[in-house]
Amino acid sequence: MAMYDFTIMPDRHGHDSIAVDLQENDFWVLPQGETKTGFDKIPLWIADMNFPTAPCVTEAIVKRAVHPIYGYFVPSDEYFDAITRWQKESFDITDIARQNIGYENGVLGGITSALQVLNPAHEPVLVHSPTYTGFTTQLERNGYPVALSQLCPDENGILRMDYDDMERQIKEKRIHTALLCSPHNPSGRVWQRWELEQAMELFRQYDVNVISDEIWSDLTLFGTCHIPTQSVSEDAKQRTIAFYAPSKTFNLAGLVGSYHIVYNQKLADQLRIYESKCHYNDMNVLSMHALIGAYSSDGRVWMEELKKVLESNINLVYSFFQNEAQGVSLRKSEGTYVVVPNFENWCKVHGRTFDELLRSGVEVGVLWRDGRQFHIPYGIRLALGLPTQKLEEVLHRLKQYVL
Ligand SMILES: Cc1ncc(COP(=O)(O)O)c(C=O)c1O
């Protein structure tokens, strides 16, 4: 029997949420269009969830918050123990020592520091396409040329890395840094061991260092499992800077509390020295306690129940687009909570432009995300971290007013 309630969707208006209170800012491109009166805004565009976090997280924060002194501190043993235990129980990784773990003020912040450390000459960086927008933005802002390598469907329609293209670009563009997303946002692929092995073998051959963003590693679905990039070989372990966080899994993005795992002592030292220079990369005491609460046995039970709900939501959307919306194609995500249906044929068949389609969704409160931001023309990304009943309402509105 389920212990936790994933049918509740608290009203987020006025509670510090860009998802529904769409404030202009210089990072996110907001959904375009006006929602008509009579329709509430259902946020599916940004990668956070509409579920309350696990009770054990709130309890850990509140327990710390009631002690009314928030002075200087250093991360506790409990914090490091929580991470090593979580990594062991989740991915069977048993060799992480305390010195391999370092706090990061957001995964994107960590990636940006890692880029500076690994690639001070600003050589091109290999990234797969479709691409998480945060990668593109940070690479562009920091003056890194982006070498996009397209993921390609195999004979079963599964998106795979194109190793020949990766090799060609590595050689031609003299690439020495790759940015991997594992599991992959927005395709929802959970890379299999052989896929990572093959990529890491290529990187070994051409001496390419790897930044591995594993922020989605907990949210593997439908029997898939996450393989940490560093675990595929001793060489991979030494050439990879990996990033993790409890933020996607437990809906904690607003608390900020990510971390890196680096085994290579030289890289770890370089990263630490680089990050210490600005003095901005220090943990917040409440996010430390949030992580400890999340990475607990209660947190794991909550997460397993969440994953069942996400699977149902993905199944629901998949069968909706298969059966009720002719011309829309969708690959089923294996992990994350994002899906990207493609409306190219639908637009052609219905004589509608893609921009009209996007706006017509927003008009009825379906706040979805233009896939062009991820290099997917005619794709629309939907983040499915919401109660199934509310998702049914979304699909009902799409059927009745949009498609
Ligand atoms: C792949 C990936 N990396 C990083 C982030 C953002 O991480 P953070 O908020 O810790 O910077 C996201 C958020 O959607 C993401 O999907």
C-alpha cells in the first residue's frame, strides 16, 4: 500500500514559483501567450514538480530551522555519509571517499567551474543534441564553442549516440572536453552500460575529459537503471567530473544543494582551488539538512512511490498521443519526468503553424515548452511531475481545445 499521497497539487501562486508566476528573467524563456480567464495555469514547462517534497525533507529542514541560530558551519559527517550511502544503495558505488565529494552551488554552476578547469583555452565542447537549454546557455555565456552531435534513432526508434559523428568532430575540431547528460534531458534516455562504455572508450582514445551531469540519475523508470559514467572503467573514473543533486528527485531546486564526485585528485584540487577563488560556492545550512533528509530510508520509499506515479503519467501521455492525436509522434522516456511529443506531421495535416499550436495550449492553461530551445523543431517538452488527475485535465483540454 502506498504511504505517500501524490494526488495533491498545492497552489503555488505567490509562493516563489516561476512555474506559475511567470516572471521575466535572463535565464528562462517563458511560455508565450495569454491564458484565457476560466482556465487555471498548469505548469508543465519547467523541470520542477508540482508535488510537495517528501515529508522527511520538510521535517529535516524544520528540525534545523527551529534551532534559531544559523551561523557559520562546515558540512557535517552526516552530510557526507548520506551521500556515500545513497550512492551505494542506488548505484552500488562503494568507493567514494569524503574527499571525492564537493558541494556545488547548483549543477550548472558546477559544470561552469568544471569547464574553466578542464578547458581554460575555450576549445569547442562536445554536447549531444537535443540539448538541455542550461548547457547551451552556460556554454554560450562563457564563450565556449558548442559542437553538437545529434542523437540518432536506431532500427527500433531508440535514440543513440552517433559514435562516428562524435569521433569525426573530436578529430576535426580538436575537442578535449565533452559534456554528457546521463540520464538525458530532454530525450529521457537512460544510457545502457555499453553505450557509456563506447563513449568513454572514444574519449580515452582522444584524451577528452568528461563532465557528466547525472542530476536525473535517481529518476530511472520502467526497469532501467542508472550507470554512473565514472563506474564504466578506471580510465573513465579518472577523466570524469560528475555532478549530482537531490533537487530533481525531491523537488528542491529552490534550495540549491548539488555536489560533485571527482576521483582524480589533481582534477579535484584544481576544481576546489578554482571554486574557492570567488568564495561563492558555500553551502546553505538548510539545504544541507534537506539533502540529509532526502537521502534517507524514508526518502527512498517516497522516491520509489514517486517513480510509479511518473511511470503512470508517461504511459498516459504516450497512449494519449498514440490514440487520440493523429500526426503526433512520441518516444517513451525511460527516465526523467520529461517527454517531447513531436507535432511536425500534425501541423502539416492540420495546416497550423507551430507557433499557433504553442499559443493555443497556453491559452487554455497548458504551460508547455517550445522544443526549439532544445534543438527539437516541432517538439514540445512536457514535464510530468504533477498528479495524474491534473494531467488528465491537461489531456482533456488538449483534446477539446487544441488538437
Ligand atoms: C540536465 C540538467 N542539468 C542541470 C539542471 C539544473 O541544475 P541546477 O538547478 O542544480 O543548476 C537541470 C534542470 O533542469 C537539468 O535538467
